[in-house]
Amino acid sequence: MSIVTRFAPSPTGSLHLGGVRTAIFNFLFARKNSGKLILRIEDTDQERSTVDSLDEIISSLKWLGVSWDEGPYFQSKRLDTYKKYAETLLDKSLAYKCFMTNEEIKQLKEEASKENKIYRYPKTWRNRSDHPDNADFVIRFKTPESKEIKFSDSLRGQISIDSSNIDDFIILKSDGFPTYNFASAVDDAEMGITNVIRGEDHLSNTPKQVLIFNAINKKIPTYTHVSMILGKDKAKLSKRHGAESIKNFKESGYIAIGIINYLARLGWSHGDQEIFSLNEMINLFSLDNLSKSPAIFDTEKLDWVNASHIKRSDNNNLKKLLELELYKEINVDLAIELTKAKSKNLNLLKASLGFCENEYVDISEELKSEARENDGVDLIKQFSRDLDSMDEFTEKAIRELFATFLEKNNIKMKNIASPLRIALTGSKVSPGIYEVIRILGKNLTLKRLRAFVS
């Protein structure tokens, strides 16, 4: 049997971490099994669905590299399909028209609230045939009475629930749009979905969807309801925990593989391994290695994973991601190689290379004054002469130059490194001074030092 999974976001907001992890799990499972991933847009909530949200979802998935094989399919363009299935259920007496008005339902809910009871639809129209003419109606599913609803969850085993816990739920609204559970089940059936991998917050929806599958005589997929993502305080993930959109993470300098790796490890594991390439995740992914325990979102861990991938990244790829034009005398490959190991995101990496963009750097009067303290200018002049006389410009030679210079002047490293850093980068924060000099090269280093002391 060929594996078919789906990712089915609603375009009612940005793509957040929980949804992205669901997409990643479906993507990895499909690729591991040479199967198919379908992208389905569940846009039946017309009031809240927006084009901007849809565009952001699509662009976020593309940026992450979570590719799909079919779609996107839009539920709003499949209304005839849902109507056909609803009418079939009506013909089989597995569903019925309900003419109860919103005012009547509101009154029943208020009465239930006064009595501290949970509102349940009283099945008013379940067996009635005295339908009024030209009146709005919804179509409700006729939930079987006293029946055990069973389905299999690969993570949680066999699950059963008594049908008495489920109302005669609406499947088609008066405006012709389907409800979530009806559209989801019909689409999963029509699209041949074999595996539904989604968050455990959907577990309560599954019995209703199973009823729909049985009613339309379609095979029930295998369900996998993955654990929730919580904040460090064990509360549901929210913006205060860092639950931003993927767009925000991208703008904050995270790279796609860093996000994918970190989110995949929230609920999935392969031994003690933490850092994976995309191919490794595809080859090693298994539903058997998912955890039922809630996953804890940790920004520091995300930063570490992202930094690890930046360190492992190809320099040419990083150059494209940085969109940074460096001064012509700078060895770009060397500049990235020497700075990426200490950068936890692209924004910091780009900032650390700011001193490489132009021939000279702007230095504030305050920093100039600081660099001139304690004979800073004289030390820079001496250092320039020693550097200029170097025959070999290698890392080893630069380190030896510093060692000799410190001993000759009987000073500590900070006495020369600090004024050099300011003169060469225009900042007190930069890569190590050895790295700065190697990145700039001998000629550009001397140019900047001479410009500073002149």
C-alpha cells in the first residue's frame, strides 16, 4: 500500500510551530516511505480566512523546504463534493435536516447555563418530516445510539468512545459550507489518505470523523496524534514562550534546516543524536520513535541547534542567505569560515561581518578616544611596522607576531587587541583579533591602521 499523508492548515493566521511540526512529521513520513504528501487548505471559515495568511503559509513551507506532491486543494472550491456526500447521507437516513433557528438554540444554551448544565442538541428534528417551506436549515449527522466508536492510533493504541457522548453534529451549514469534521473526513476519504498525523488536540474530533468514514463506506486511515508543544512552565505554547510565526523566525536569522531539525526533535528521537541533516531525518524517521509525552519548547536549545547547522553549512550557501556584499579585497569564504562558528543566527553572523563591507570603517569619537588611551596610538604604529615587515601572512605567523610584540613591549594582550579591534572594525565587539586580521588581509589591515593613526 502506498503511503499518502496530508498537511491541512487553515489560512486564518500565521504558520506557527505546532503546525509546522505537523507538516514536518507528515513530510518526513511520506519521504521515508516513498509516499505522497498532499497540501490541503481548509478554508471553510470564510470570515477568518485571508489571502495574506494563505500566502504566508505557502511561502513558509517553501522556505523550509517542506515540499508537497499534490495540491494545494481548497475546501472552498469543493462545496459540490460535500453537498453530494451530505445528500447521500440524507437519502440513507444517516443524516437529517434541522430547522432549528439560531434564536431557539441560543435560548436552549442560556437555559442550560442557568442550570449549570452542558448544552446538548435535543435532537428536535431527528425524526421529523414536517419540514417548513423556504426555511433555512442545516444538515446534522444522525449519530448512532449506544454504539462503541473504535479507531486505531499508532501512538496511543486502540481507542474507543461511546456514541452517547457525541451530539447529532452539523455536517453542512445553511450557507452550504461544510463543518470541519465533515469536510476533513470526506477529503481524507476522497484523497486516499492512509495516515493522518496531527496534534493530540484533534483527538476529540476523530470519533466524529470515524463515524463519517463508516457512513460513506470508506476505509479509516491510521491516526497518529502527536504530543502537544508546551512552554518551559508546562503551559500551552503561546507568544510569551516564543511561539512566533515561521516568518518571524526567518526574520530573526534562523535557517530552515535549524528549524526543521529542532521541531522534529520535539516529540521524535533517534537515540541521543541531536543534530541531523535533512536526509538523515528522512532515512531515520519512524512513527515508532514518537513520544506521547508533551514536548517542551526551549529557545536556548533552538539557538544551539541553529548555531550547529550554521557551523556545518556550506560557505557559498551562507553567502547567498546573508545577501551580503563584502569589500573587494576581502576573502569572502575565509570571512564566513572564521565567523560562522560563533554565530547562533544569520543576523548575528551578518553583524559580525559588518566591518568587511567597505574599505574603511566609521569609528565614533568616543571609541577613538578609548583606543588612544594608554599609548594606544604608539602601540598601533609599532604593530603596523611589525606587520608590514612580515614575509609570511599565515595564522601561525600572526600568532607569533603577537607573542613577540607582547613580550617586546611587556604588555598584556588586551593592551594591543582592544585598540586594534576599534581601529580595524569600528567596534569593541567583533570576531577574535587574529580572525579580524586574517579576514581583512595584510594590505587592508595596514590601510586601516595607518588611516587611524594619521
